[in-house]
Amino acid sequence: MDTSDKILVTGSAGFMGSHIVDALIKAGYTEVYGVDDLSGGNLENVSAEAIKGFTQADISERYVAEDIVFDIKPDVIFHLAANAREGASFFQPKDIVHRNYLAYINILEPAIKYGLDKMILFSSMSVYGEQAYPFSEDQERKPVDIYGANKAIMEHTTEMLSRVHEFRYTILRPHNCYGERQSLRDPYRNVIGIFMNRIMRGEPLYIYGDGEQMRAFSYIEDSLPCYVRCLGNESDGEIINIGGKQPHSVNILRRQVCNAMDADPDEYPTQHLPERPHEVKMAWSTAQKSETMLGYDENVGMAEGIKRMAEWATKKGPQEWSEEKLTLWNEKAPGIWK
């Protein structure tokens, strides 16, 4: 890629998006633009170098998205804008569709019209659903929740439109990414951030089910170089898992977070709640393709990554929980979400 190419990052004030913008600028790209409606992101995440290319706007609004694309005419788009609440997606399906699939189409269609060269789509491990694990890229898409279904159709749409309109693409499936700048306020997602904020607020920790759900967690600095490398041709037309190599149970994760936050894991109050509806018990992915194609490696790793995030969270201090309410409700939703 030419460092003068115009790059648009959607969701650029969010956790991952803001890190990507900074990495692109650091790599020498001179025309990096960002857009975010700040529904999940935070203006504090937008660096001084990035702010000149930043627009606060809601791309789920069709004409807003088209105006942004018309003004920039990006060569490359990193699409991260999303409502990424997988478990809560059963209880706010309209918002999930509006801020995932609809927002994506609103950006993709005008981008193709004005000369898009490459789309780097951030999808999700949720497209795998519940099947043989660890999940590999050659497995079928079998989502079991509304969020995963949206990501699956976004992937399909990208593949189909690419064949007809001949733009390049890479589909990434990050999983359980965490680190500095991640929201500590959202009670519906990001288990590490939720644990840290509850500890800082002196609130008990909650675990759904028995806590033996297995996940592989991904520190942002370990995965970030791979995202930038997707600008090259090697990943064209590929679907690639990006994330942790070693799975851990939520119970083990709780202990690690407690230790990092100077809370005694044997003493800190913890309650087990009923399982969330349709939560996949065993969900982690293979890393071989990301290692071979993008050079993925865990130079920081989970223990150090959680330590670094804990230091950042402690400096930031306890946060008020988001007051956003779910639009649908029944007894299957966790009571703490009410």
C-alpha cells in the first residue's frame, strides 16, 4: 500500500479502532480518517494526531454515511463500527441490525461507488456458533445469536459484492480482545473491563453458569500489528482468526483480574448466576493462519496484558455504568441487566 492512500476507520473512537488509527499514523500513512458516533467509543481515545481527521457522525444514517464517503473517497476502509453486545443482542435486535449490518451497507455501497480498493472487515468469532473447537476458518458459519448472524451476513455480503465489483477484502475474526481504552462502563460486554470496574466500585463479581466457559483472550498490542499488515496483498480474499492461542476458563480469568487489581481472589465476593441464553460454552479459535499469513505472536501475553490494563483502569478510576436499557425484556435476561 502507498502511504498516501486515503484510509477510513469506522468506530475510530472505540477501543480497537483508536489503536488502529494510531498505528496507521505511526506507520507513516498521511491520510487517515476516522468516524464514530461515540455511542460506545470515547473522544478521549482520539489522539492529538488523529483528531484532525476525526468526524463524529452516525453511519447507520444512510445520507450521513454517504456524505462522509463522498468527502473522503477512501482507498481502504477498516470497518469496526458496531454494537458488539453478543449476549445482549437477543434483547435489542433492532439496534444490533441498525448498528451492524445496516451501518456496514451504508458505508460499503458508496465506498464501492467512489472507488474502494480494499475493505478490511472486522467480523467476530460469534459467526461460528456452537461447533467443534477450536474454531478454524474453513468451518461453516453457524451463528446462534443476533449479533453473530449480523456478522455472518456482513461477511457474505462482502464476498458477493467483491466478486461483482472487484474490490479487495480481508475478513478478520478477532476474539475477546482487551486492553487500555476499552470501555469500563458497558455492563453488557467485555468481561475483563466489567470485572475491573466492579472491583473498583466495590461491587461483587458475577459469573454466568459454573464459570468453566473456555475463551482465549487477546491483548491489543499482540493483535494490532496483524491488523495493519492486512493492508498488504497477502491477506486478500482471506478470512483470518486473530487472537489468543491458549484458552482459559472464566473462573481462572476472575482470579487473574483480582490479582492484577490487588483484590484477594479467595476473599473477593463472587456470585454465580444462571447461564445466559444460548451462550456457547467452549469458544476459542485456531491461530495458525494468523501466524503464517500475518505473523501473529503473543509478545505480551495474557498475564502481562491484564496487568497493564489493570494499571490503566486504576488510574482512570471507577466508572458509572451506562444507563442504556435493553428494548426487549423477559425472565431469560440476566437480572443484573434490568
